[in-house]
Amino acid sequence: DAEITQSPRHKITETGRQVTLACHQTWNHNNMFWYRQDLGHGLRLIHYSYGVQDTNKGEVSDGYSVSRSNTEDLPLTLESAASSQTSVYFCASSNQGYEDTQYFGPGTRLTVL
Amino acid sequence: GQQLNQSPQSMFIQEGEDVSMNCTSSSIFNTWLWYKQDPGEGPVLLIALYKAGELTSNGRLTAQFGITRKDSFLNISASIPSDVGIYFCAGVAGGTSYGKLTFGQGTILTVHP
């Protein structure tokens, strides 16, 4: 079955380190999104992509970057991890023409010490 | 940026009771979505609404797209223990917000057997 996966599921890192979270989908969806979820804030959009080589900043993009070299993957990189980036991160994808129907991965819990 | 105000923040109900929650915004949205999130998992789409005034059901769930396009409601009838989770509303504004979801803060639902 087609799916969207994230790895790792849990990560503990130290302040200042570079961290990359992986997102992989097998639906061949054009659109991919990264969100962070914090108590009291719901889900907030970090970065998104409408296709290969396309990336865009979301609401809370500072300190994060993404790259889209193929359809299936959108890795999220924290250039220099900060304690404020401790959160649960969700990746999502949607198909062209059904952009509103986003399918979410299981999430990555990141702790920055 | 755009914000969605979701209420109530939490609900504690008895099994069999009906549940209502709503989402309001100062901005117009072209699409309203309702998601449910179980612990340790990503959000799952419950209902999508695409037209002002639209009323859509999915089993015991019923959602409405407000006439003003600035609000939406979700009702759950005859609640059962597996309804426990966090419910999120999300809106898509259209235009330059193509495909991007704005989420409410979530409603935490607890159902007592």
C-alpha cells in the first residue's frame, strides 16, 4: 500500500548541531509539506514544495531548510538546532488537483538539549 | 498571518453524548477540513467541505461550512470511547495560499465509558 513515512520517530540532539528529518511518500504526490506541532498552537507550516526543485517558506521557516530532488522525498534540515525547535514534526503530502486533502506521516519527536 | 480560533479547547463527556465544536476566523476560507489525531500518530482527515453552507456527514460525524465562509462546525453524535483524541479544524484560503492549510489549536476530546 502507498504510504508516507518519517524517520527517525524520535531524536535527541544538542544545541548547535545540524539535524535532518526524513520524509518519504510512495503516492507519487506532487505536493509535500512540513509542520511542527506545539501545545496550544496546533500545526504550523514550516516549508512546502509543489514539485521537484520547488521549495517555499511557510509560517515558521526560520532555522529550517528543505530540498526536493525527487518526487518521493522532502528532508527537513535544522541548520543549527535550538531548544525552541523541540517539537513534534509532521510531514504531509497531497496530489495535484486534490491539494486540500493532505495525508500525514506518523511524526518525529525532536528534543534539543 | 491567518488564525483559526477553535473551541472548546477540551471536552469531557460521557459515552453516548453528542459533541459539538467549532472554528471561527476573521478571514474567509474556500475550504474547511476537519482532522482527528490519535496519540502518537499524524492527523487523519475526517470531513472536507468545499462550499459555503455545505453540510456533510461521515457516519456519526456531521460538519458544516458556514455561510459567511468564516466558520465551520463539527458534531459527533452518540460518542463512543474510540472518539477520544484531538480534533483539528483547518482552512484553505485559496489564491496565493493554494494548497496550504491553516490549523486551529485543536479540541481535546475525552469520553468516559
